[in-house]
Amino acid sequence: MSEKAIVCKDLTKRFGDFFAVNHISFDVDQGEIFGFLGANGAGKTTAMRMLCGLSYPTSGEASVAGYNVFKQQEDIKRNIGYMSQKFSLYESLTVRENIRFYGGVYGLSDKQLKEKGDELITKLGMEKEAKMMVGSLPLGWKQKLAFSVAIIHQPRIVFLDEPTGGVDPVTRRQFWDLIYDAADSGITVFVTTHYMDEAEYCNRISVMVDGRIDALDTPANLKQQFEAASMNEVFYALARTAKRSAD
Amino acid sequence: MKQFMVFVRKEFYHVFRDRRTLLILFGLPVMQILLFGYALTTEIKNAEIIVVDHAGDAASQQLTTMIAASKYFDINASDKSDEDIYKAFKKGKVKCAVVFPIGFGNDLLNGEVAQIQIIADASDPNTAKTLTNYLTAITAEYQQQINPTANIPMRIEPVTRMLYNPELNGSMNFVPGVMALVLMIICTTLTSVSIVREKEMGTMEILLVSPFKPTYVVLAKAVPYLALSLIDLIIILLLAVVALNMPIRGSIILLLLESTLFIISCLSLGLLISSVTRSQQTAMMVSMMGMMLPTILFTGFIFPLENMPWPLQFISNLLPSRWFYVIVKAVMLKGLGIGVIWKETLVLAGMTVLLLTISIKSFKTRLS
């Protein structure tokens, strides 16, 4: 097993003669916060789905948490957490029931569920809301809860697909505190986002353009490389080269 | 296994917290059974009838009394002329008329052929036929009464016996059909909607990224709805027996087993619908409308299949509900055992296996 959380080499996904993901290669270290940027339609979601074991790559190699994406999808699934851009807890279940359900799906024991559940609720300050239907919580709380639930089984890597869409800046900041906590506890965070301020919070960033990775470095290095004052400018400089139109 | 139970429990939470689901689950069967059982029957009760008695003797009066006493007829008028009959028919209030000719009683007593005329409004042929049948039956009964040992040579007297349903109770035919209909709608709608809801909400994605296998997702969805459908089945049977006086002549165990088979085939159909639809509304429309119409048309409980042209008969053979209907009638009304209905059972089982395989396959491929 490698030290790296994710290793990708020439990973490709082709639909007919359309290269959704075109020979991308990158590594992500254990415990790193890795920003996966790109305009809509650049191929981020397709790449992420391959890494999560949801679809088979057309060619190339990749391993996630040390497991092969072609052969060991089941092992990968056991070692990752996932949170999508859509809010994905059950609205008609209470906070605690959601925790118990997702924890249960990952095979946590009753005792672990109780402990983890209590710990999580205390950490989020949701003691009063534990028995409320998730549907009645404000969006920011839901997103924080969804993230906490996604890492309840202490995965090696958590994939976050635009986790903060539609959330106000203050809550986004709080959300990133949770991400830092997770990274501190050794969980690798693989995050896609459209907010460039969030990109600055990442250890390293890759920018996808037309299915390729056109830039990959720390935010500081990228800004230097593109002689830009902010990540926004870096992103525009790269996105302008795109030939594909957004979906 | 524990993961499986966690999932099943979650599914029950969903059902019991959603008023719409509960309404479909428990309101629909009760409503359908009562509606079909009481309101929509082919049985005719209290039809208005005119009696024109030109004979005015004891025999004609006795027969008139018998007609009046039957639950099928209400005597509208009994002292009208022949012309009045046609006026009454034209108004549409009266469905049937009986005319006793002069000398009816004498003819009867002298052993001659005593005739009565029955006139029916055949603009609705089914009603006309049913009413004349009722009247003929009453006349025959009267003959039997006045002359129980009638032994006139060369006289052919048809003795009709209505098997399994001597009272010609309309609900007997409907209940098995409604059972098929209700189970079909409930199972397909609820499974398809509950799976599509997860797709819509984005929770399906989370489940797929989890170590929980897609096949288990399908099964964990099916188990609660199978259990709830069985409860529904019991409600329907109770209503049928208690409220509609339906008999269950065959084995209840057999009935339940056959129903389970049918329910599984409907659940698979629901699953299939869920993998080709994207929104809850579409899934609901497809499973409610798309299933209700063929079930009503081609199951045979409203429109007899025997009279259909062969392409339609062929279509009807493709519906699981058509076979289930035959099975339920055989077990409930005729009290038959598996020895007689094994062929239908085999067809139903074959369809179930086929549907289940196709739906699990399509569910898996749609996801990847």
C-alpha cells in the first residue's frame, strides 16, 4: 500500500469519441486538502465518479486508498466518504436517525453509533435539534451535518462535490473549519468547488480544462506562475482556453 | 444483515411519516373495494317495472306479488294500458314490463300453454337481458310452487343452477379483480416512487458510494413494501368477507402464497419503472395510469376476455394480473387447490422471475 491517498496515471473516460476525462495524472497525499477545480462540463464529476468506484475508467490507472479502481471498487467504497452537491440526508428522518442510518450502512456497531452520534451532535452543537426532522433545519446546518455524517466511519478519503453550494459566506467558513478538523485527524479531503476563496484554503489545487488537468500546484505557486493577484484570475486565465462549452 | 435491517427500518420511517404514502397504502384499497363492491356492480336491484294485468285472476295476482316481493323489481304501476307501456319506456324510467293476457289463469289450470309477455328496454342490452332472466326465473319458481309434481310429458324445462355464486352476486366477480388492481397499483407505485425519490434527493448517490451493494438496495426497498402489501391484502380479504359477504372456499395459505408471488412481480415492475423514470411525478403517472388501465381492460373482471379479438387476448396474456385473477377466483370462489391452478401459478412464477431479473439488471446498469 502506498503512502499516497490517491494515485492517478493517464486516467481516461471516453463516451464514444468524446473524452470526458482525457489522460489526467496526479497524486494526493494522505491528510492533504486537494482542490479539484474546473468549469462546468470540464470533467470534474466524471473523474470523481471513477475515483469513487461509481464508473469504470476507459483506460489509465488509478488507486484510491491503495485499492485499484478497476478491480477493488468494493474496498474503495469501504474506505471513502462522499458528499454531493445535492443535499443528501433524509429530510423525513431526524438528525439522530440519519446518523444511525448512514453509520449503520457503513457497518458501525450500535455502541460506535451511539458514541459517534453523541460526539458529532455535541461538536455541531445540535443537542436540541437531535430529535428534529432534518428537513426543518436551515441549509447551513444540513450541510455541516451531511459532512459530519460522510466521515462518521473515519474514511481515509472524503470526496466533496461542491459541498458549499448555496451556503452563505459565514457558514462556508464554519464548514471549512470542519474540513480542517477532518484533515487534522488524517482524513484526505478531495473537494470540488466554484468558490475561489475556498480554493485558497486548499493545500494544493488542480484545474481541469476540457477533460485535461492544465494546472496543478499550491495556490501560492499558481498565483505566481500565472502572475495573478488571486485564484480568480488564475481560474479565468485557464478557463478562457476552454473549447468546450459548459453544459 | 445488520446493514440490511438498518435500511429496512429507514424505509418504514419514510412510509409512516408520509401522509401521501399512507393514503395510497391504506386508503386506496378500502376505497376501491367498497366502490367496486357496492357502487359499480352489474347486478340490478329495484328496477322499475310495469305490470299490465288483462287476466285479473288469482294466478296473475300471485305471480305479480312474487315479482313485487323480489329484490330486483319495484312495481311502478299495475293498471296501465298497453300504450302506457311505450310512453313509460320513452320516459326512460321503466326498464321492463310484464303483460298478462286474458285467460292466463285458466290456461294455466287447464294445462294449456299459459303465456305472459315480457317487454324490456333493450337500448341497454345487458340490463334488458339480466331483467328478463330474473323474470323468467321468478316465473319458473311460481310454476314450481303451484305444481310441484308437474310431470307433463315432452316438456323440456331448463333448470339453471348458478354455480359458485347462486345469488349472482356481482361483487364476487369484482373482488378478485380489485385485489389484482389494488395490489398492482400499490406495489408498483410505492416502490417506483420511493426509489425515484432517492434519485431525486441525491441520497441514491450516497448509497451507491457506500459499501451497500445495489442489489441489497433493491431488496431492502422491496422487503418493507412486500410486508405492507401483505397487510393490505389481509385488509382487502377482511373487507371482502365481512362487508361484501364473499366466501373464501379454498385454502387461505394458498391464497396468501399466490398473492405473495403476484406482489413480488408487481414490486419488480415498480423497480423497472423506477429505473427508466427520473422524477417522482413521472414514476407515479406511469405506475398509476400505465398500470391501472391495462389491468382494468385486460384482466377480465370487467370486460370478458373471451369476446376480445385475438391480438387483445394475446396482450392480456402478458399481464401478471390476468393470471392472478384466474387464480384468486379459483381459490376463493371455487375452492380449488394447487392441483388445478398449477399452470396459472407457473405462468405467474415465470413472469415474476423474468421481471425481477430484468429489473435488477436494469437497475444496476442504469447506475453505472
